[in-house]
Amino acid sequence: MKKIISVCICVLFVAISLCGCNNEKTNPYFNAVVLDDEGTSFTVECTESSLDTIENGTRVYFEKNAMVNTEDMSDFDIGDNIRILYNSDRIKDGDPIELEVVFAVYLLDQEGNLVND
């Protein structure tokens, strides 16, 4: 009887532990190449996406004032590879599509890894 109770407790412990996994929600992102930097806005082309919301080859526009935190915002050159974290619920259709809320923009190296300053 003790053995059955011990097994049940172990199974219950494992089940409870697994319920807590993957509950973190992450912001969607996409990698892109900078096509245009007009000073107050960017136009980029998606090269890789974490969601199907923005497909590879899609042109995307966003204004710098759409940035939630501009503290770490750098000036990017045309041709730079960047990663954009955005709110997938706040996208305007069009050509290019427009992001209304951008959480962060990071510079990438040629392999697609984040560049540490």
C-alpha cells in the first residue's frame, strides 16, 4: 500500500511540475534587412520570422515613435541585419505593412546572432 501511495505521489509531483512548463509568453520577432532609414521611420524586409504573421520577403514599415523603449535604439545603416520584437496584435495591412508597437530592435551579425555592444 505504501508503494502505491509513493508512486501516486511521484506521478502527481511530475504532473504538477510539467504544468508549469512553457507558460512564459514571449514576444514575436522577425529578422530583417534595413531597406530605408528616413530618420523618423524604418522600412525593412523580413528575412526570418518567429510567427506566420509576417512572411519572409514582406516589406515592413514602423516609425521610431512606435518604439516602447527608445533608450537602446541605435541608428542603423541600409543593409544592416536587425531583429524586431513587436506586438503581433497591432499590425496595419498594406504595402509595406506597418507595425504600430515595437518593443525592441537589435543589431544582428551576418550569422543572425545578436551583436553585443
